[in-house]
Amino acid sequence: MKTATPVPTRIFPPVNVTFLYLINKILSGMENLRDAMNALVPVIRDYFIFDNIVVFLVDPMTLNLDVAYARATGRGKSAEADVAWGEIIGSQVIDSRQVILQEPQDTTQIERLHRPFTLGVPLISHAETLGAIIFIRFGSPQYTPDQIAFAEYLADQLALVVARENLMRENKRLEFQNRTFQVQEDFISTLSHELRTPLGFIKGYTTTLLRTDATWDEQAKEEFLTIIDHETDRMQDMISNLLDSAKLQSGQMIMDLQVVRLDVLIKDVILRSKLHHPALDIQVEIAEPIKPIQADPRRLAQTLENLITNAVKYAPEAPVKVKIAELADGVQIDVSDAGPGIPEKYRSKIFDRFFRIPDSQNTARGTGLGLFICNQIIQAHNGKIDLTSRVGEGSTFSIYLPERVEN
Ligand code: ADP
């Protein structure tokens, strides 16, 4: 009868204070378990023999056991993909919060892989069981009390890394939640403030027109109705901006890509802009013939109209210039004004949702959504929008669009 092959005895240096200090030093800077284990495994293998190692962590939401790290070396390499072997002992260790040692049931098995010696140690931090670390040796030798104590020391150190990682993750989640709350709050306050203004005009002039104790001549009536009409348009624009921005934020705005001729599109945009701003002084410079590009014509027109409206709002009475030039792989559209310019410190924020330069409120009404929408639309075309500006001289918004939008 064949007997089990004995494993050659290997002499390991004793675990001393210097070694424990080294482990502590390796782990103290670690912010995640994977990096910690990758750094630790080669170091501890010189002192502590194991073929497979696996770390299970308890998912705080589902309470399921997840494999956070698994590594198979030497004799257990063939079992690398199969971490199921540690799952039962992992659950037992976590449930009992105790070290568990398992010896092979059948020591007469010839094949080493059928004679696993398993050691499971709980990862506990602040009375919370975070998971378990499982070591496996195929064939022998059994774990000595010193080695078990060492494994417990490692587990305590790793529990600190996991607790640190969990804390950082929770911090990030809270920060994100906070930002989301802030955005929602800004959204509601902007919405109520901005909608209230045109609504106030509409209500005021309608009530005035309906008064039975006063009569208005035709000219006054027309004036009041023009204001109502204008303010209703404003409200409509604002609501579509809010809806667009919500759609863009959640990735629900789909671009309807078509072949677009920019010379035709820009003429259309200017015509419409002049309808809204009859005093608009605008020059267009197109390097004709300009190559057609792939774009969503409605969204691109919306972007250009927005930039022109901003020029009218923030650089009133100054001329606006639109320049379209061909690039090797696309086109560039510049919308320039000779207005007050945008100070350097605000330029990185200018495309943020709801951002307005603090004293803009005194210059023109707005929601801070326009440039956010422009930027998102251009990005959805795989393009880019940039701002160059000199305070006191003016601003140029430059749009770069590729010839074709690759997915
Ligand atoms: P809104 O016009 O509704 O405030 P935008 O997102 O279109 O929102 O613009 C954000 C801010 O950028 C504006 O509040 C304004 O302060 C500034 N801005 C935009 N365009 C110009 C411009 N052409 N010149 C100077 N400032 C501008």
C-alpha cells in the first residue's frame, strides 16, 4: 500500500519583534486590502508556509461573503480559480468569531491536494466582524501554536486596513450624497427663484389688464401683452433648460446625428437670434466651402444660440463675431464678444451646472444652466468647448467638433 508523501521539513526563522514591526510598517500606509495583501504575501511566505490564502469580507449591505483576495502558490496553484474550498470555513469563522483549524479527514490520501490543513482567523475591528482570512496547506505540516498566534496578529493588522478602507468608502459615499443634496437644493432654489420672476410679471400684467376699474389704450395693452409674451417665452426656455440639464445629467439625452452643413445651420441660428434680439450686431466669417460634419442640428443650433444669447446678455451693445474654420479632422467654431470678459478664477467653473459669476445677477437674469448644457451637448458629439477671455476685452468660446462622431 502506498503511503502519503511526506513534505520536506523547512526551517523557518522565528517571528521576532523586528519582523512584526516590518509587517506593521508595510500595512500602516495601506488604504486597501488588495495592495496590503500583495505587499504582505511575499514577506510572510518566508516565515509562514501556506499554499493558498483567501480573504473573505462581509458585504455590509447584503451581509454576503465576498472574496476580497485569493492567491494560490506552489502546491495549490491548480486550485487558484477555485476559492469555494474556503467558503464554508470562512462562514464558520465569521459566525463563531473564533479561530478554526481543520485537519484532513483522510490522512491516508496519497494526493497532497486531498489532505488540506486549513486555518481560518476572523478579521475583527471595534467588535465588528469584517471577514476572515483562510490559510491552506496541502499535505502538512499542521499549524503550530506560534504560527496560529502569528496568523491572529496578521488578521488584527489586516482588520485595521479593511476598517480604514471601509471608512474611506463611507466617507466618499457621504461626500457624494452631500454633493447630490447640495445640487438638488440649488436646483430647487434656482428653479423657484427664476420661475417666480417671470411668473410675477405675467400675473401682474394680466391682473392689470383685467381690472374693471381702469381702461387702457391700445398701445398700453400691446406693451403689457408683449411683456407677458416675452416672459412666457422666458419661462418656456427655462423649463426646457431644466429638463435638458436633468436629461444630460442622467445620460438620457440622445443625439440625433445627421450630416450637417454648418453654413446653412449658422445662417438659421443668426436669423433666429436676431428675432429674439433685434439690436444684435453680429458678423460671420466662414471659410467656405466648409466640409459637412456629423451632428445633431437641433442641439448644435441650441448651443450656438445659447452662446450668442450670452454674448448679448453679458456684453450688451458690443458686436458678436462667429468664425467657422476647417481643421484637419473637424471644424472649429468661435463665438466671440467684446464684453467684460470672464476673470481667470471663474474660468474652470464656468461650465458647471448652476454656476454663475457672483455679480452676474446684477447684469442679467439666468440660471447658470446654459453653458453646462452647451458643454454636455458638445461632449456628446465627442467634441470640446474652450474659453479664452481677457478681462475688459471680451470672451471667445471655441467649439471643436470632429468630422464624424465615433462611438
Ligand atoms: P446664465 O446665463 O443662465 O447665468 P450660463 O451657464 O449661460 O448661465 O452662464 C454662466 C455664467 O457665465 C453667467 O452667469 C455669466 O456670469 C458668465 N458668462 C457666460 N457668458 C459670458 C460672456 N459672454 N461674457 C461674460 N460672462 C459670461
